[in-house]
Amino acid sequence: MSTGARIRPHPAAEPCTCGYPTLLRARVRALAARSRQEPLLHNGHLLAASSLLSAGLGSLFWVLATRSYSAAEVGRSYTALSATMFLSTLGSLNLGDALVRFVPTAGRRTRSLVLRCYLVAAAGSALVAVAFLLLVPVVAPALGELRRPVLAVAFVAATAGYAVFVLQDGALTGVRRAGWVLGENTLFAVAKAALLALCAALAVGTGILVSWAAALVLAIAATNLVLFRSAVPAHQAAPAADTGGPRPPERIARWAGADYLGNLFTFAGTTVLPLMVLDRLGADGSAYYSLAYVIASTLYVAAFSMGHSLVVEGTRDPARLAEHARRLLRHSTLLVTAAALPIAAAAPWILGLFGPDYAARGSTALRLMALSAIPNTVPNVVLQIARVRRALPWMVGIRLAFAATVVALTAALLPPFGLTGIGAAWLIAECAIALPLLAALPRLLAPAPASGRPRPEEEPT
């Protein structure tokens, strides 16, 4: 080196002059880019968004209905559609979640698996609908009009069709097409709103039911066209699709039966609580509780929908199940907390949109129920782990434990504290279930024994 050469000093680091909003936007963009590269989070976000969008646009449909039809027509239509969806849930045997669990490893048998599940769910839902129509004079006399031949056939077909509509979400999730789950639910919501406006303009007396049914047919046709022409063939051709091989039908049936039983416990718990409130606080108290529950339950639904992504990724790559579970637990807890805290803080203003009595009577219950969604992320993730591991006792036990706990706490706290007591029951029950499950999580995520024998909780039953 020449003696006359100068050594250039290393440039000193200069402080960043970016403002906080700029840094925050950069951080959000970085997280979004990382999410798109990671199927677990990317698909989880799409599934959660689909659930929230369906709830929001579904509410808009009924707002439009109330402005276009009489209260009596809205009431009859809402009851009929609620019956359709409820009966479909009973008759479909929870096979939509079974598709989420078994499609990722179905390989070349994906098409036949999906079609068999469609057939069983549609047939089961149709049978349940027929049984309901026979019992209408006893259980729902106000719906006696549904027993007319044309309406009866349409009701049974709609119930079977809605079962397929739900199952196709599971199939799309299983083949990693969560974007289409969001797309089909958007299509259904927008189509039924547009058709409702058309029916109202043409003065169609049963426009609410007609628009809902026509949109359902459109969504089923469009979605299954994509599913069987594109998504399923691509999934069957992918090498990863055969990981683990096909499952025997009896094993799928056992899994679906256990998951269905667990769902019945969840349904029983959420159905008993409004009846307890109605009995103790009357119709007004039931209205205040129901609205608070509808708002808070969106957090539960979003977190549960995200959990389907863990089932898919954990099934495709069991070696990464523990990694995926921990990541989803951290991520879903942060997201739910970020949503629950503002809802809890703004509860009086949110309920005030529906009237001052709702804000005065239901705000504390809404706050507590929204906060209960935060510890719920733990049993939600553990349940998805159990689904992947085929841990049937855990699949049933988690939901049975919560239903029994929240009902018992409500029975104890509702009489002295009113709606605040039922909100506290939700929060205490979730914490009581979450804490022991959090302690058991390392054991649940431990690798399988070296001998290849299944864990005790994975033994076939």
C-alpha cells in the first residue's frame, strides 16, 4: 500500500429519521409477507377472515330483509332458515371437519373421499329434515306451512344442499385452497343480498327464502366446479398429498363420531345458557345476553377457524406439529387479545348502537365474554392437536369439560349477579380449562414413542 494512500474510515451509523407510523407500516408489511410465505398463518388468516365476513354480510342480509318485508315474514323466514341450518348440522355428522383432517393425506382417493362425505351428509341431513317436518305440528306449529308438498320438497333439498355447502369448505381447506373458502362465502353473501333486492323489487312474497336458496345453489355450483376441475386434481397429483396414505373408512368414522359428540356437547352448553337466562331474567334479559353473546362469539369462531389451518399443516407434516402448534398459539392469542381488549373497552358504545338498555344491562357481560376468548385460544389449539393425533378422548373431553363447567358456574352465579354472573362464568370456565391444558401442552406435543406404538390417547376406540 502506498504511504500516500489514505485509509477511509468506516461510515458511522446514522440514526433512523423515519417516523413511527412509517416504521409501523414497514413492520406490518414484513409480517404480512412472512404470513404469505407460511401456509399455516396465511391460510389461518383467510379462514378467520371468511368467518368474520360471513357473519358481517349475513347481518347485512337480514338488515335488508327487515327493510323490504314485514316483521312477520322476516320472522317466519328466519325461523325456517335457522331450522335448515340446525338440521343440516345434525345430519351432516360433522363430516366437514373430517375432510379438513383426512383430505390432506387422502392422495389419489381425495375425489372419492369428498364425494362419499357429500353423499352421507346430504342423505343424513335430508332424513333429519323429513323427520322434522313430520314433527312440525308438535315442535314448531308456526312452521306448518312447510308441510305443503312443494315447500316440503324445497325444505328438504335446502337442508341437504346446505350440508354440501358446509362440507365444501372443509374440502377446500384440506387441499390448501383457503382463499376459495373466503371467495365462496363472499359469493354466497353478495348473491343472496342482490337476489333479495331483486325479489323485493318484483314483490316476491317468499323473496327471503328464494334469494337464500338461489344463492346457495350458485355458490355450490361455482365452488365445486373449481374444486373438482382444479383443486382436487392438483392435490392428487402433488407428491405430498400421499403422505401417510389413505385412512380406512372405519377409522374416519370413529374420528368423525368422536368429533361430532364433542360438538354436541358444545352445542348443548351454548343452548342451555340462553334458556337459563330466559328462565331467570325473562325475555328482556335473554335479549341483552343474546346480543352480547353474538358479538363475543365472533372471536371464538375466528380463532376456531384459524385452528383448521393447524389441522391441515399438522396432518401433512406431523414432524412439524409441535412447531406449528406453538406458533399458532402465540399468533392467535395475540390476534384475539388485540380484538378482545377494544371490544371490552368499547362495550357500552357497541351495545349502545342497539339501544340504551342494551348498553346499561349488557356491557359488563360483553366485556367478560370478550375477555374469555383470550384463554380460549389454549383449548382451541389443544383440540386441533388432538384432531391431528386422533386423540379421541381429548376431542370429546375438552368440550365436555367446558360445557359442564360453564353451565355449573352459570347456575351458581346467575341468580345473585344476573348477566354479570354469566359473563363471569364464561371467563372463569375458560381460565379453568386453559390453565391445566397449558401445563399438559408439552406432553401433548412430545414426539411419538420410538417403537412406533401410538400414544395411549391415540389408541383406536
